[in-house]
Amino acid sequence: MLFTLYGDYAFPHRQDVWLGSLVRIADVLGITAVAVRSAVARLARERWLVVRKSANRSHYALSARGQTLIEEGTRRIYRADGEVWDGQWFMLTYSIPEGERTKRDRIRKRLAFLGFGSMGGGVHIAARAVADDVERLLQTQGAAQFARTFHARTASGSDHDVVEQCWDLPRIAQEYRRFIEHYRPLCRRAARLHQRGRLKDAHAFALRFALTHDFRRFPFIDPDLPHALLPSGWPGTVARRLFNDYHGMLAPAAERFFASATR
């Protein structure tokens, strides 16, 4: 919840947020004050947030680490659609010693977020331009000496065979369909209220927040493959259009609520 709040509202305005404002916002979302205080304290301990004291108030902002995570997620969530693929895979191989297992697990999770699929044996591939992201990840984790990167083309079989081996697209498609089935009627109802001038700011904020919070999980499961590698009728395209249309429509009222809650 806090990452969604900072990513969609506070960070774009380079704004820190008073703890009392976080509690007020959470109340609109049905989250208790105790849960908010606990989460804020934990994220501060883990150095995702930094605290600034002002009189008797504690204000929280994203740390440099938190900003990096939000910026990466924002690029994936709000990317432009229609990427054209040049037929090249970006390949990463690594062999991290057994004594560095924790580091290996962290890298594997981050690679999934960057759109990589595993071919087994420490070989991962992506169909996106991720060289800079991978270099930064390896340097941050102190694993550059264990890894090699390549650009490659499929020489036997087909690129679609590679996709089938590395990603479970039917499962991802089902998640997109669930998102569409849940949010399409809610957003249409909100659009009708908006047209009549009856959409309340708090309602717009709550719906836009939920919409973003649920959609932001897709970068963790969807490799963001180019259209040439996707099956026809890919529901991810429909889900992204729904998200973009209603996220933009709800923005003015939602931003007003956030501004009033953080004065």
C-alpha cells in the first residue's frame, strides 16, 4: 500500500508525507492506523523510507533505494505499448557460489521483475533492452564477477518455443482476464459518475489506488514480451488499455483528495 501511495502520488511531486496524513489516507482504504504505523516503521528499518522530524511530527519520504525501486516499477507500469522486436534475445549466465545463496535468490527475483525467464542451469533470457538494468543489478549485488551477458538469436526451433519454455503465458493471461473482469464494471460506473459531476474525490482516490495497486503486480509476473512473441488476442493489451484510460480519468479527483489529506 505504501509503495503504491509513494509511487503514484508522493514521489512524482518529490513530497514527504506526515504520518498522520498516511493514517487518514489509509482510513479511506479500510486500513487501520495500527497497521500503517507498523508498516511505516518496518519500511524505515529496512531503509525503504527515511524520516524527517518537524516539531512533534514525523514525515516520511522514499530513500534512494526506495526511489530506484519506484522508478523501475514506473517504467514498467506506465510504459508505451507497441514495442517492435529486433529478433535478438538478451542472455545472462551466472554461476554464484553456494555460499552466496542469499545473493543468488535476490538476483533471481530481480531478474523476474526485469522480464527475464529461466532456461535452467543459470541461464536467463529477456526480449527487452535491459543491459543497463542488469549491469546495475549485478554491481549492486556484488555479483558482476560471476556473470556474463550476450545478445543472441534462435538458431534451432523457434522463438515461440523459447517463450513456451521460459514463461507460463496461459497463467499470466488468466490473471489479466481476472483484472479486466473485476475492474471494467467498477471503472465504467465511476466514469458515469464522473460524467454527471457526481464522482467524489475520496471515491476516485480509493478506486484509482486499488486499480494501480492491483496492476502494479503484473511487472513481477509478466515478462513484457514484444507483440511478435505474444499469442493473438493477448488480454494484457486490453488490461493495459483499461488501466491507462481509467487511471487518467480518475487522476484529477484522486490528486485533489491526496492534496487535501496531506496539507
